Amino acid sequence: KLQAEYDRLKKAHDHKGLPRDAELIAEAKLLRQHKGRLEARMQILEDHNKQLESQLKRLRQLLEQ
């Protein structure tokens, strides 16, 4: 009887873990996607910053002439 109760509780506990694991996996996937978007945006901003620095350098050179 105790073994049957143990088996029942273990089975109930194991099934509770599955949705939580699925939630964590889904959340991790979303976080990876968001990280990818942020890294891509950061690269665009860094490239834009380099372009602006280059333009500023050229403008300063023109002013010195």
C-alpha cells in the first residue's frame, strides 16, 4: 500500500515537472532570440557610430583648411 502511494505521488510529481521544464525551455528560446536581436542591433549601432566618427573627422579636416 505504501509503495502504491509512493508510486502515485512520484508519478504526479514527475508530471508536474514536465510543463515547468517546457516553460523554461520556451523562455530560454525566447531569451536567446531576444539576445540575437539585441546583438544585431548593437552591431548596427556600432557601424553607424563608426560612420559618424568618420564624417566628423572629415568635417574637422575641412574646417582646418
